[in-house]
Amino acid sequence: MARPDAPRLLLLLPSTTYRATAFVEAARQLDVALTVASELPSAFEREQPSGLLTLDFADPDRAAEQAGVFAREHPLAGVLGVDDDTAVVAAAVATRLGLRGNPVPAALAARDKQRQREQLAGASVPVPRFVLTPADADPESLSRQVEYPCVLKPLRLSASRGVIRADNPAGFVAAFRRLGAILAQPDVAACGEPARRLLVEQFIPGPEVALEGLLVGGRLRLLALFDKPDPLDGPFFEETIYVTPSRLAPAAQHAIAATAQAAATALGLVEGPVHAELRHNERGPWLIEMAARPIGGRCSAALRFESRDGGRGTGDVSLEELIVRHALAMDLPAFQREDRASGVMMIPVPGAGVLREVRGVEAARSVPLVEAVLITAHQGQRLVPLPEGARYPGFIFARGDGAREVEAALREAHRRLEFVME
Amino acid sequence: MGSPDIGITAEPIDNDRCKFIVSQPLHAGGVRRFGSAGEAAGSPLAAAIFAIPAAGVAEVIVSGNLVTVVKRGPTPWTAIGKLVGAAIRSSLATSAPAVAPREPAAATDDDSLYERVAQLFETQVNPMVARHGGAVELIDVQDGIVMLRMGGGCQGCGMADVTLRQGIETMLRQHAPDVKGLVDVTDHSAGSNPYFASAKK
């Protein structure tokens, strides 16, 4: 239990997050007082009112008001969201209580793909050309107006859900109808107006990277640049392997970091974690998306930082510990990402159906350099592939001396897995 | 070095603690906790883990097919994990029991604490987690460390650690301040009906 004078962090955890353990343990590691807020009540909330809270994540203003009431009795020193929606709530809470955080309009722009593209294009940050269209528009008519290849995207969904490439009018019409059906699904339709429109944007060729960074006073500190060695050319854009350090040329990496900094500035993001997806080709970097949150899923376990002060000597510092420290305006230790290459595979959904068994897990774990194979789907769980699906069946982690070897280890471990479905 | 058929999954909890899930049982006699290399004498598995050089192992807890290792050294789990795996495999390669049974002892402070914690679990903790279809089982109390296992909706739940730390641990410290720590020995990967299932982001 934290000491009585420990600063209190309000951690906003949606009930569907993968991130609970990593952030809760980081807070414990730092001996901070922790209040976890979620959109659904915890079983212990009535008995532990200082440690657990329910906030209306769907209404950031109301959530900020609720947090303000809570803070009268339990003063807050920091607030932190872990996904796109809670990043907006965190911004609203920070603004209301004068805590470190982003302005609400900046967090909203980062969450909304349309608003984000408009602001980035207005600031001359290279982004794909795009048009916004109602989801109930006539796709036949639109298919004669767009340029090909193009990519159809929902405004709010994450992790490539609903993202479909079209190469010709027939493909466009099919993709439009398929995305329309996804937007009509109850969990998506619940987000209101953003589910009634979609983006059609230029397809940008070239390798894609993911950038993990921390904004401090508006300046981007690059934490890691991940290559995505599987080509993301469509028709769907399932994320699989992330490997860092990047094998792109140093000049390309610098240009990517500069573009990410320009994007953060254009959006008005100033504090906290950012996760950005960029492409790079002969014309330079292209900002595909920037989010005001850290990397999702269990992928942050691929990142380790070496601390060289803070009284702890050389040792591991997690991404979450850095983020919690920053949110609470605590000193950031001098740190750098470990020297070794590291990678994670988000195991692709093997097909539609009910998962009965996963075979070959031990064989996958025995692959040299592989550190962990986590099957997060449970027996009996219905697996839904992209573009409709929203859950990975698991993660594979590897570390080694080189990025190439790490990538090969992840592929070999995945090859040894067999998903039995029915 | 041992049988290649033994599968071991490392699940780091934080910098200090890591859970190792082994594909075969290690110890059928409840939970055994070892707080030092001296206490591990006679239990080859725990002794081998304490002997890992430069790891700074402070505690080893064995229950069923789970081994929880607590360390104090700065060496990351990425470096230590495979050594722990090798220690587990080597201890299973011999015919001797990997973990010696606990010797019967006279009544201790742990017995009194066990009774109080069991009462708290029965009257308060379990009625609360039952709201989410969950259950919490008190496995043992050793040297003031409470070991529990989650079931039902809590097993594999994305918010299990929130329940553990913000709910159960806080309540334990309020009602039983002599509790020194709380260890979850649940195999969450085997949970088949979690109350909150995690999604992509």
C-alpha cells in the first residue's frame, strides 16, 4: 500500500483493456496511490471508494465532472488514459483539474480520423488524400468518382478493424457495403455520428512502421521505431509482426521522427504517450495515423528500457513506468531502449469459428530467441477475422541480437502453432 | 538438461515477480513458499532457482504446476527466465520429488492469520466477486504472505489485477494489517469464462 503522502494517479482503464496489469504493477512499482476508473463498476467499488471509481467514458465532460467531485476528497496528482477514448477523457479531466495532459481538442483530433487528416493536411504534414462520405451514400455513384487504389476506413475503430482496400469500382462497392455492415454492428453504431460516415483515402505504397513516443512539453521523445515486415497492401490490413530497432536507413528514421513531431504539433498534442503509424516511400514519410495513447494489446512487453539513475542502478524500466512517471510529473530517469532487438507477433486470427484447442504451443516456445507465447483467446471463444474482428488469439515475443533473427524466430514459432476450430 | 517435453511459460508480473506455468504438476501438496536458500534445502526445484547466479532470488512459491519467483536483483526477466526454466527442468529430471512436503508444525502466527483471512474471504471477498461470477480461494498463508487462486469470472478476466490489488489487497490490509503480501497463483491463461474479455486496443 502506498505511503499516505504518495501522489494519487487516476488511471482510466476500459473494461476490455489488455493493459490493466502492466499499468497497475507500474503504479505499485513507483509506490503511488492509485485509483482505477472504468466505465463499468468494479465488484469492490463500494467497499474501496478511494481506489475504484466508475466514470462515464462515453461523455468526457461528465466524466471530468465526476472526477472533479472525486478529487475533492481524494486529491489527484495525475490522470492517464490507455486507449483512444480514455485519452479524450484524460484530457478533459486534466483540463478541469489543472493536471498534466493534452488539450481536449487535441485528444479529440487524435481520436477522429477525419479531423486528424484535416488538421495534418492543413499543417502540410504529408497524409493521404481523403474524402469523407456518409455510410448510406450510393456506392455505385461514389465508385466512379474516387481514384484507385484507395482505402476505405471507419472514423473511430482501431487496429485495422473495418479497413479495406479497393482497386477498382467493383471492389469499391463490395468494400463499401462490407464496411457499412461493420458500422451497423451494435458495438460500433453505439458511438453515434462517427459510425454514420467513413473515409475513402489514397492508398500509400511502401513499408509501414510504428512509432512509440513520449511528448514532454510538446517535444517528442522517440522511444522505439518498429518495422512491420509483413507487407500491408490489403485487401485487409491485419497487423502481425513488430520488430525494433528499425532496419530502415538512419536518414529515413530521422525523417519519420520529424514527421511524427510535426504531426503532434499540428494536432496540438503536448504531453504523454503517442503511437503513430507511418509509411515511407521514395517521396518520404507519410503519416497514416497518430494516437494519443501507448501501443495497444500486450505489445508493450516488447519494450524494455535501461535506467541509469533513480537510485536503482542499471535495470529494467517498463514503458508503463515511464508513462506513469510523466503523468505524475515525477522525475524521468535517464533511460534508453535496451540494446537487443525485440519483436512481437500479434497472432493472426486463423479463421472464423469457435476455438477448441491450440496445438504446438510448446514447440513454438522452444524456438530459440522466443521468450513467450501467450494464448489470450480461451477455449470456446468465437474468433472473427478482419475486417470484422477485434481480438487477437494471442501474442509471441522474441528477443535477440538482430532484428532479422528476431523476425525469423517469430515466424517459426507461429508456423508451429495449430488452431483447432469448429 | 532435462526433458524437452516439459513446456514452461513465463509471465512476468513486474520487474520483481514472474510466474512460470509448467506443463506438468510440480507439487501436489498445496502451496510451498521458500523465503531463502536455506528454507529450500531438500526441495531441489526451489534450491536450483535460488542458486541462479546474479538473479537475487528472494522468494520461490510452488503450487500445482505454477512457480512464482520473486527477485530483488536488477537483471531482467528476459535474462533470468530461461535459467529458471532450466532449473525447473533439471529438478524434474531426477526421481526425487521436486518439492519436499511441508513439515507439520506447531500452531504459528500464520495459522491465526489464515483463519482471519479465510473468514474475510468467506464473508466479504467472495460475496463481492460473486457479483461478477467470480470466486477467490484462499490457498495458504506462509510467513504472512497470502496465496490465493481466482476462479469463475475472475480467472482470465482482463481486470483481474485491478480486483486483486485495488480490491482484495486493500481490503486485506485494512482488516488484517499483519498480512505482508499477496500472491495470485491463478493460471489465468486457462480461464474459459472471463467477466471482462480483452479486445485489441
